[in-house]
Amino acid sequence: MNPPNSREWQPIEDLTQNWQTMASSELPPLVTVWNEQAQRLRESGAFKSYMTKMRREIAIETGIIERLYAIDRGITRILIEQGIDEALIPHGATDKPARQVIALIRSQEAAVEGLFDFVGGQRELTTFYIKQLHQVLTEHQATTEAFDPLTGKIKNIPILRGEWKQWSNNPLRPDGIVHQYALPEQVISEMDNLVQWHQQHQESQVAPEVEAAWLHHRFTQIHPFQDGNGRVARCLASLVFIKAGWFPLALTRDDRSAYITALEQADHGSLSSLIDLFAKSQKQSFIRSLGLSEQVLSETRQARTILASITETLKQRQQASISQRCQEAENYATTLFDLASHRFDELSDEITLAIQNLVPNAKVYLNSASATDERSYYHRYPIVETAKQQRYFANTQSYSSWIQLVIKMESRTELLLSFHGLGREYLGLLVCSACAYRKDANDESEGSINDMINDIQPLSESPFNFSYADELSSLEERFGKWLEEAIVNGLEYWRQGL
């Protein structure tokens, strides 16, 4: 009999037949661009350094998500940049002894590195490997908590590294509901089903973001280990992505709330939010890695000067192809620019109508510049600052166009859309960013007086990316949804400043 206020455990279910409807429409074009650049990037020192830092960040943040320890953001950044070293953690900077924290982080880092070796060895996922993974992740964890049904109390028990649980591990949620996981005697059969279905999904070429979310959630439904299940689940999701030639799953403390919510929605039968969260993480990794292109080329020129003439010849051969791709992407940018201009024109009319009788002296108007306009270089300061916040390089030299909505009352609020290249080397990958900021109401400049701008905030979690590899019909649909979200966030920004 289940305890009162409990959610009854259900055996795991296979992926639904209509999984294609849940797959991301943003990732395939990015993957196309990535696949064309991947070999060159992977061989570079810049990319290897990026991946090393990424593995460190994943190792640190996964322990924070699981609340194994707490480290402030400043120390986290130092550890990512300089290495996992106890000497870099000042006294009192964590809630656990520094030596214990470093040991846990190193275990998690070793597990992520082991995923690449596993994929490189072309091994198939088995329950034996999952147990090995758990053993590595919990190497420096001695105990965990378990509920004793005889006493009705929580007690500490030795953690069984690499072994299925022997006690029930059903947590009490904040809402007072006990979440039921598989009983110890059900684990073996459930894990066998999980691995078998996963292998079938690989053969059916299920989209990586869909398979990663399914495998992660179904594993957590079983909760086969006494502790460490979340860490193993994220490693399994990473394994799917690495096998596809993508990036390990990178979730941080900032994603924790959305992550838990997505898992709860998956418990109720909807994987969409978890898939979207994983897809967003991959999108950010693709954008950041593709932004390394110019740095990679610089390294290549330094390391292989003897091949300079050959490289130049090959570049010339490729130039026509690259130029064509850039032109295709810019044609898409022109189409999206026109769509955004029309929507901002409507928005301007709507705002004017709403406030004209309340604030008679208010002014609401649009400015814009296409890529061929001599003013297209305006507003570089807020564009670059927004890109810094979203962790990519905004290339406004190769391509730039913008649309600005000005709302001038007692104060002046501006919403800015900018279309520009991504990365120092322009290869036909463009983005549209959206930001809002405030200026002195008397400042009539069009982007020339940067020190009057304050409180710059992005209006989306990440820029809208597109390339020559997109299809126009799906691109317009994606952009429309992204633009409406940016507009809603922009209006909320304006409201908060009233």
C-alpha cells in the first residue's frame, strides 16, 4: 500500500511514435554549419581549451544542482579558468571542506571525460557501464540518507557504489507529496527495458535532444541507485549528445528551477519542456564553439606557416561557395527584417493608442536601417553589450541592420533589434538580438552617445540564430515566436521603468 499523499510509481514507458513533433527546429541548421566546421575546430588549441573549461563547468555545476556543496560564482569562474585546485578556494568560500568539494568535482570531471572515451571506443550502453559510471561519480561520497520503514526515520547509510539500491528512496516533495520511484526488486527489469528501448531508438535515429531527454527522465523515474541518480542521468544525456558529435549537457545553477519544473512535467507525461531545455543548452554550445573560428584560423596560420600558400589556394577555391552561403543567409535576414519592421510598426501604433489620452506629450516612433543604409553601423554599443551578456561575439562589420522602437515620456525607453554576424569569421551564420535600455529623455542621438545609455537588458534568453542551411517556412515560424517573446519582455521592461 502506498503511503498517504503519495504519487504512485508507474513502470517506464517507451518513447511515443510522434517524437518528431517534439524535436527542435532550431538545431538542424546549426548542426549543418557545425558539421562543416567541426574537424577544423576540434584540432585547434582554442577548441580544446574551450572543451576543457566546459567539462570543468559541468563538473562544478552538477554538484551545485544536486546540492552536494555550494560555491560562489566568482570562485567557480576561477576554477573553470585555472583548474580544479584546492589552493584556489579561499577559506569559507564553500559550505563543505575545500578538500571534500575538490574531490567530488574531480570525480564528476572524470565521469564526463570517460563519456568521450566510451563513445570513442564505439561501445553500446549497458547496465554494467551505468554501474561503472555511478562508481566513478560517487568515488568520494561515503554515505547517503535512506528512510527506515521500521523506525519511520531518516538515517545515514553507506553508499553502494556501482550497485543497485537496497532501500526505497522516495523523496518527500515540498508540497508534501511522496514521489514514488521503482522498488529495489523492480530495478533490474526496469533498467533492462530502459537499455533495450534506448538501443532501438539509436537504430531508429531518434533526434539526439529527444532521446537525451527521454533517457534522462526514464532513468530518474526508476532511480536505480540509492543516491547519485541525477548525476548519472545527466551523464547519460551527455552520452547521447557526444555520440551524435554534439556537446555534453551543460546545465548550471541558473537552470535548476526550469530543470526541476521540466522533470515534473515529464512525470505527468510531457517531455516537451525537458527537450526544449536540452536543445537550448546545445544551441548555446554550438554558438559559442562556432564563435571560435577566427581564433582557430589564427592558430593555424601560426602553427603551419609553411602551408600558407596552399591554405590561400584552398581559401580561394572555397570563397565562391562561402560567398554564396553568406548571400543566402543575408536574403533570409532581409525577409526577417521586413517581418520585424511590420510587427514593430504595429506595436508602435498600439502603444500610441494606449497612452495618447493619458500622456499627451508622449512620443512613440520607429527608426531603422537596412544593411545597405549608411546608418547601419549605429547602436554598436548596446549590441555588443547584449552579446557579451549572452556570451557570443557580435560581428557587425560583416553584416548589420537594426530596428529601434523609441518610447519617450518622462524617461526614454528604447527597444532594439539587431541583425548581425556571429563570430569573428563570417561564414553565413547570422543572429538577431533584442535588447532594451534607457536614455536621458533629452538625448536625441541615434547611437552616437554611448555614455547616456544605461540598464541594457537582453529581451530573450539567447539570440535568434539562422543560416543558409535554414528553410524559409520554418524559419519565419521560429522567428515569429521568438519576436513575440522579445516584445512581451520589452513591454515588461518599459512597465517596470514607469
